[in-house]
Amino acid sequence: MPSDKPQWAELYREVVTSGLCTGCAGCVVVCPHDVLRYDDAAGGGTWRPWKVDEDGGPEDCTHGIRGCTMCTRACPRFRTWETEADVHLFGRPRDPGEVAGVSDQIVLARAADPEVRSAGQDGGLVSAILIWAIEHDVVDAALVSSLEGDGTSWRPVPSVARNRSEVLAGGGSRYTYSVNTLAYPKAVEAGAERIALVGMGCQASLPAMVSARKAGKIARRLALSIGLLCSKTFDDAIFADLFDTKYGLRREEISKIDIKGVFKIWMRDGEYHEVPLKEGRAFTRQGCLACPDFAAEHADISAGGIGSLDGWTLTLVRTSRGSEVFQGLVGDGMVETRPVSDDPGVLDLLQKLSRASRRRWPEGAEPAARQAKLPG
């Protein structure tokens, strides 16, 4: 019988060790007792939370036994997560046909500023959103990723962006996992009270979950969620064991990576290469294998560079908060938009990729994440 006050013991059994854990680190960030840690060692981490041996051992928690449920309240994969988030954000469960989640507006968009477009990926939309939100006092800071050191390692690290230059420094896509939520304590220590979170669906659901389940101060502070469309991320070993070993593409010589049916790789010397996407399957991060959320369905705004129009981002405005921000951007001329009909196949592709992700959700887990799908 499921507990009516589930704590770490239930989270450990039902999510962390069952294959459902995406590694978003929400449980680690909200833990008020500092007994949860995270294994993100480059090239060898499990990308999962773990608990210190003290205070109940690795599989239980003395604080949980006494009534603390913060970790389960934060988890975007625990029990009825999808329905709870849908109802909290949209006032209703989604219809079965809303395979990519509920949205109020879908357009193609890009940053109007050429500098922002150049620094970002697929038109720099996410960077434009963050810059506008910071400069218009909507948020104090954003949780983003940046590249370690001088960038040549291609290892992303969670970072805090508080101004235009820091946002631009974190622009671009990595395709290896960055646990942006882990930058939350640093943002709070710097005095941020209204924080934007940028991340794939597994992370972008966190603000909705902590708010729906009333998980303390973090629910108040996470003021804006920007979700990145994502089929999967890859282990860091893909650089050495595939790109370098098989194709001679050394990571320190790579300047940009994109995925559009293939790995599109630009080198610092100007050369361009393509690597078949299927060769990356063996490097898929474990936490992505059961994730049903391609379209970052619980973000305020979801964005991704899918479709045939290079330099434009498919943009799904989902919530009233997202609509306020997006209309502000449009009104101030910070983004340019065009109708999705300009890319006739993009919505079909969105549906196809969303259905493919939903099929990953295990049959024995909470069924809602498999029900919200179209036939085929």
C-alpha cells in the first residue's frame, strides 16, 4: 500500500533505482537536511542522487521517518507527477491527443539581435528570453549551463547568469547533460529571489512540481521555466570513443555541434563533418531511456531547433506566465516570429518525436504518461 507521506525510502525504490530517475537533481536541491548528494562525475557518473550513510542509511531517511517529504514533492517522476503538473499549470488533465503537452501558442521564433542569434543555438531565442526577463526585472538570475574552462573540454557545468554577458556566455547546445538545477544554491547565496530555470523536460518540470506540491521556498523562487525539446542526451564518452576514435574529430578542435537527423559538427579550422545519429545510441545517458517528455511539457515556454528552417526555433508558449514574457519580448522587438505554417512538416515532427518518447515510459509505472499519446 503506497504511503500517504512518502519519503526518501519510497523515492529510492520507486524512482531512483527503478529506471525512472532522469537525474534532474530536484530532490537534492530541495532537501532541507543536506543528506542527499549527486553523482555527476564526468565520464563515469550515474547521474543519480544518493543519500549519505548517516541519518537512516542509503535506502531510508530518519528525517523522512519523522515526516519530511520534500524529496518526493520535488520529483518530476514520482507517482502521479504528470497529472498533478497538468492540473496545476492548466487547470485540467491533458486530452489524449495533446501528445506534446498543453500549449496556448506555437510559433517559429528567433532573437532579433544578431549578436544574440550568433551566440545562441537555432536563433538564440532562449538567450533572448533570459536577457529580456533579467533586464525587465522579471527574474534576478537564471540557472543555465556553461562550458568548463576555456570550452575546449565540451564538458557543461551548471552556472548562474545574472546579466546579458553571462547569458551569452552560456549560449549554445551541448548534448551532454548539465544538471542546471545544481546551480540553485549559488543563485540563492548571491541574493536571487526570482530565478529562471533552463533545462530539458526532466528539469523544466521541477518548478511546476514544487509549486503543485508546495515544496517550500524553492516553489516561490523558481519564477520562470524554459524547457528545451530533447530526445536524449549523451555520455561524455561520446567525444573520445566515437567522434575522436572513429572520425578523428578531437573535442578541443570542435567549435559547434547540432543535431538535425545527424550529428552536425563544425571544427575550429572551418571544416564541417556529419556523423550518423544512430552511432550515438550506445552513448545515450541512462536517465534518458525511460523519459517520456520530449517537448518539455511543463515549462512556461518550450523551445527547440527541430524542423527544416535553420536559425529558427519551434516555440510553444504554454502558461499565462510564459505568454506574458513572450508577448513582452515581441512587443519590445527582441524576437522575430513567423507562423509554423512556414515549415509545413514541423508539427508532424513534433508529434512523432513526442510519441517516440512516450513509448519509453514503462508499462508498470504510473499510466498517465503512456495514455497521453496518439495512435501510431
